[in-house]
Amino acid sequence: PAFERAHTKFAGLLKDIQNVDSGRQSIKAGKSEVKGNKKSDLTAAIFQIASALFTYADEHDRPEILNRVDNAESYYKRMRDSNLILEARGLVELTKGIETELIDHGLTAEEIAAVTNLANGFEAAIKDLGTSEAEGSNATKTVYQLIGEAKDVVDNQLDRHVEKFKAKNSDFYEKYWSARRVIDTGTRHDKKEAPPAPVS
């Protein structure tokens, strides 16, 4: 019974480790996807506003604006996150005072406002991802704590109990130590199988 209790506890700890690690990865992946989608939307909106400003500046001989927005879409796609947000807000500033003229170039006031909203949403997604990374760090600590508990069960319970099977059930004894060598992998913490259940 004592060996069975130790085995059950160890199997439960392995399941806890897998659940915590799986949850950590899925949360981070989900927030990374949201951030990526928001960046794509913002980049497209920035290029739209830049294109309208370009055609306006070219027609009205405004070289100070023309030089500022003479960029391909790939230029914005390569920008660092923080710079992309600054660029979005900077282009919105350039539209002030010429909003009416820009309508003729295919850019409405609603679309200009959308750039600001997209920049704010992208900035919030970056912060949210940073929060999830902090949560992931805490989850990592939890995983290592659970690994430590599992190792204690193996070292202090299972290894000791299994010796009584050496003579009367050598097949189980050998299978246990074969599984034990898989579990005892040092710094690697890949998914492990629990040792075989005790055989009476």
C-alpha cells in the first residue's frame, strides 16, 4: 500500500507538471498571435495613411511631407514595435490641418482615427504579452517546484520500496529501474512516463 501511494502521488505530480507547462505555453502563444495580428493591422493602416500623404504632398509641392512618407510598405513591416507605434502617431500628426484635402486622396477622418486606435491597441497587446511572460516565469517556478517534489518521491519512496521486489518479482524490478533511468535525466524535463505500477 505504501508503494502504491507513492506511485500514485508521483503520477499525480507528473500530470500537474504537464498541465502547468501546457497552460503556460498556450497562454503565451495566444497572446503572441493577438500581438502579431494587431501589428499587421497597424502596419497596413500606416501604409494607407502614408500613401495618401504622399500623393497629397506630391500634388501640392510639400517636400517636407513627401520626404517623410516616401517609403514602401516593407519599410514599416521591418520597424521595431515601439518605433512602429511612434511612426503611426507621427503620421497622424502630419494629417492635422489637411484632413479635408486628404479625403480627396482616399483618406477619411475615420481612417485617420483608426490609426490612433490601432496604435493604442497594439501598444496594449505588447504590454499584455509582457504580463503573460511574467506569468510564464511564475509558472516555470511552479514547474520546477513540482519537479523537485516528484524527485523527492522517487528518491525517498519509490527507490526504497522497489528493493523488496528484487527477489520476488525481478521482471518488475528491472522495468522499474529502466523507467527510472529515463526519468533521471538531469536538466532536461521532457514529458516522462510514470514508473510501472507496483505488482503484488
